[in-house]
Amino acid sequence: MHDDLHELMTQDEPLAVDAPTGINRFVSSAGDVPIVLDGVMIGAIGIFAGHWSQDAVVAEAGATSLI
């Protein structure tokens, strides 16, 4: 499965910029959003279910609703 995700990243131009070389089990996601309260990171939300652009929207909405 990790190889499939890495291949998907390398074929999607915005994600390809962050695609690591030589580490095919590492995947960066636009759906990873820190939760910051008063300038301190208190947690994070990670969404990885759809296209990166959809994941980013959902993660941002979730983080915003918690603060």
C-alpha cells in the first residue's frame, strides 16, 4: 500500500514537490493541520481519505471548529 501512495504522490504535481526520494514508505499529506491555541500547538488533525485538496479542506474545517 505504501508503494501505491508514493507513486500517487509522484504523479500529482503539487504533491510531487514533497515526494521524498529513496523513502517510498513516507507520505506527506495536505490533510495534516496543527491545532494551535494561544500560540501553542496543542494537537493536530490528520485526514487522508480523498484527494489532497479535499483532505486539506476537511482538516482545516475540523481544526477551526475545535478552537
